[in-house]
Amino acid sequence: MGDTNPIEPPEAEATTIVRPSRTVRMGRRIRRVAVDTTPLRSSRDYRLLWSGELVSETGHQMSHVAVFVQVFQLTRSASAVGLVGLVELVPLVLMSIAAGGIVDAVDRRKLWLGMQFGFAAASTLLLVNSLSPHPPLGVVYLGAGLTAGLSGIASPTQAAMTPRLVSRKDLPSAIALNQVMWNSTAILGPAAGGVIIGAFGLPWAYGIDAITYGATITAGILMRPMPPAASERRASGVAAIREGFAYLKGRRVLQSTFIADLIAMVFGMPRALFPILAVEQFHDGAEIVGVLFSALAVGALGGALTTGWVGRVRHQGRAVIIAIALWGGCIVGFGLAGDNLALAVVLLAAAGAADVISAVFRSAILQLSVPDQLRGRISAIHILVVTGGPRLGDFEAGMVAAAFSPVASVISGGLACLAGVGILALAVPQFRRYQAGTPT
């Protein structure tokens, strides 16, 4: 009774709410949106794979630009540049189909490592040819075809390795990190390649490419073996390939992920026209070719770096459809941009962002619904579509440009992409309604 100090009752203290500061709230929002780097921190072998690819893919992108520039310099022909896509497509198809019979039956690390030595040899061939006073066009096509064929095995092997290196929970984040890596290299490689080709010549681009494969070779040597588990030793060769295609039968959602990407890349990929547009529309040379290639990747990298939200999207099929429609619309806008380089670059970047979102959702649908013993075979089919589509697109763009004009080729391709994805959405309602976690 004698204590008259105005002390608050304990109940009042218990109900006091401490609100997080504005900085803390902002940090939480950024973490929800930013790409999750957990796989890089938690898995040594995934970190080796990712960092090795980061270096070697940068060199490969330089070489990729160099091939288009060299073919145009040698021929001054849109159809000859477009033919690069067809020359690459044939070995890519054959080797991707062959990969379905071996990726699940051998040590994936050893197989992937062997392909890196092959890539270095193909780049060396292109380097030696470019040093000739009169480089034969056929050798340029041969080097490009060898690289594409090797990627038909290396890419599905790498895709099948990733789910073994990270937890199931972290797989979508690893897929997004792969997109960050690929698109980072697709920015730096073409941009640097264009400058290097313009300043020093084609041999430098090919030489740097050959050297950078040392990074993936070193990573492959340091990684732990990855033999097939006992449960995976079931089929090989032609029987394994048949098993992979048989698994897709009746699975309309999985089939639609492949069809959607083909629609976008076959009709809406204008990259074969970049060397021609750089000269005829933007009145410049190799440097602008590098800028146009990099613009797609800048947008894709921006999209990949802000994929923290993708794990919360359940309607993944609908997300793919919307992303591809945005891609097609941006490509139409790029074709209508005229000689306004700044607008053209912005529209290509927006297209790249839409494409990477589509890629993340398509990969998540595939990797989370396919059993591991079939993952190599289905990944081979997936990689065939992902890498074969742009090459078919190169051929289609070159042929249409030769028949009409480069601008007509770009605009008609974007419109065909919009029409195609709309037809797919109507024809396969299962894909449109697909939600994460439901059977495919």
C-alpha cells in the first residue's frame, strides 16, 4: 500500500508489439524476390559445376558470335547465316537421341568431363581455320556442328547431374541459379566477343573459347564420381531411348512444355539476323552484333535474379503460356523498332526476361515430375528441344529474310509465336490448368 510508484502492470509489457524497422522489412522483401543462393552454399560439387560452366560458357558465347560473324563475312548471305542453325541441328538431334541411351547408364561426371575435352578440340579447329588466309566455309560449319553435337550429350548430362547435387527442396533454386549463370555468360560473352572480334579479329574469340574449357575440365576432375544407382541400371542403348519416349506418351503437360518452347524459339528467335541487322539497320559491325546478343541475356539475367517468387506460383502451366506470349509480343516490337537501337535493345531485354521465366517453370515441371532413373533420358529430349528450337529458328529466320527481308522475318516470327501459344493454350487445357505438385 505504501508503494505509489507508477509502475505499468506486467500484462501491459506482455502486449507490447515491437515492429521491425523499415530496413529489416525491406531486406525481407528483397529476400522474397531475389534468387536463392542456398544450393551454392550447401553443395560443394554443385558449386564446382556452376562456377566451371560460368567460365567456359562465357568463352563459348564469344565463339558463337564469331561463327555468325564469320559466315556473314565470308558469304554476305542471309540464307548462309541461317544455314548455321541447320548444320548445328542435325548433329544435335542425333547426339541428343544417343544421349538418352547412355546418360542414365554411366558415371555422369565422367561423361560430362569427356565432353569438355571435345568442346576444347572443336574450338581449336575453328581457331586454326580462322588463321588461314582464305578460311573454308565448310570448316566453319564443321566446327559449329561438332560443338552442337557434343552439347547434345553434355547438356542433358549436366541437367541430370543437378538433381543429384542438391536437395529436392532446393532444386527450383538451383534451376534458377543455372539460368543466372547461363544468362550472365550470354551477356558478357557476346559483348566481349563483339569488341574482341572488332578490335583483334576472329582468332582471338576462338582462342579464348578453347582456353576457358580448362575451367570445366578442372571442375570435372575435382567433383566426386556420380555412377548410376543400382535401381537405375535397367536399360541402355536403343531400349533406354525407347523407354524415355514411352514415358512421355499420354503426358500432355510434359509434352506441352516442349511444344511451348518450340513455338517460341522456332518462330520468335531472331538471333541469326543480328549480323545482318547490325549492318543494314543499325549501320555498324561486330560490336552491335554483340550488343544485340547480350541484350536478350541482360533481360534474362534480370529475370533470373528476381526469381525468388517463382516457388510461390502454383499455376505453372499458365505462367509458361503468359511468359511465351510476352516473348512473342516483345519480338514483334523489336521488329518494328526500326533503326532505334536503344528501343530495340530494351525490347530484346524484355523478351529475354520473359523467356527465362518460361524456362524456370518448364524445367521445374520436368525435373520434379520425372523419376531419377529416367531423368537423363527425359533431360536429353528436353535439351534437344531447348537447344534445337533456336537452331531451327535460325534456319527459319534466315530463309524468310532471304525471301522477303530481315525485318519481315522478325515481325512475322513474333506474330506466329503469339498465335502458336494461343492455340496451345486452347488445345491442351490440362497444361493451362496445371498446378505445381499435381501429376503430369
